[in-house]
Amino acid sequence: GLKYTRNFEKSPFMRMLDVSVDAYYNKITDKIIAYPKGQQFRWTMLNLGEVEIKGVDAVLNALFTLGKLEVTTKFQYTYQKAIDITDPADTYYRDQIPYIPWHSGSAIVQATWRSWSLNYSFIYTGERYNQQENIVYNHTQPWYTSDISIARSFRWNRHHLRIQADALNLGNKNYEIIRFYPMPGRNYRITINYYL
């Protein structure tokens, strides 16, 4: 892996930059996975005799300031090729194992000003397969979602109150993380935390 970090003490805007890239190769014996299978799609434990995983993780963090406004960002990307190499006679030999996408990533931006904070997150999961055989019938579409939240903190004496409002799945996208298990569309949430 490689990592680069720099603090910009004299910069009027950018304060910090942190970049890391890691590449890896794993060969795993008796990899246990859980996934829904069969007519009732009950969770099934499956022992994959031997799995080979090649991947790359890349992360970029940055911190910006403008007066009392502070903005932090985090971008993450993962490439992963995880294949079953147990038995060359299997029809799924060297196929991607269930529910592992080749590409996935996220972006998070947080702006803080005094006692207010505004957060935005974007999550992407690429195409993958929901069974051991990588055939068209088992193909699962990529999905992505965007969420936003705003929060305000209040302090008095030694007490702390935080109120946060979230809007989840802003684009109202229809998606499934697990096949036949649809995730909710656009929804809202209010959270109140009180610390003694």
C-alpha cells in the first residue's frame, strides 16, 4: 500500500489532504458466506472450499476551512475480484462469489458551522451475482443511493442536546441489496440525543 498525508498550515482554504491506496491478494480456504437460497429464500450458510481475492482500496480524505465553516470530505473506491477456485469441474469455477461486486464506492461531505452540521453521503454498489453461477439469470443490477442530514447541537451547563433530521434515498430509487428484498424508497427520520 501507499499513503500520502499533508497538512497545509499556511493555506487559507485547504487544511489537510490524506490519500491511501492498498492492493491485496488473498487465498482463503473454507470461506463461509451467508445468502438467501431456495424457494423461500431462507438464509443459507455455504462453505466455499477455496477462494481467491484480488483487490484495490483507494481512499481520499480532505479538510477545508473558510472562516468558521469547516468542510470534511471522504471518497472511497474498492475493486474486488473474488472468485471460487475450489473445483475446476464446477460450472461456477472461477466465477465471482455471490453478492461481491467488482466495483463499489462512497462519497461523504460534511459541512460544520458553529453548532450546525450538514452531511451528504452517496453510496454505490456495482453489478454482482446472487448465486454461485455467473449467468444472466443470477445477475443483480448495480444500485446507488444519496442521503442528506442536518443537525444542530445545544449545550447548557454540562448538558448536551443534539437534534438531527435525515432524508434518506433522496432520488427515491428502487433497489435491492439482496435479491427479492427491496429497500425502502425516499424516507425521513428525526433523531434526538440528550446527553447528561
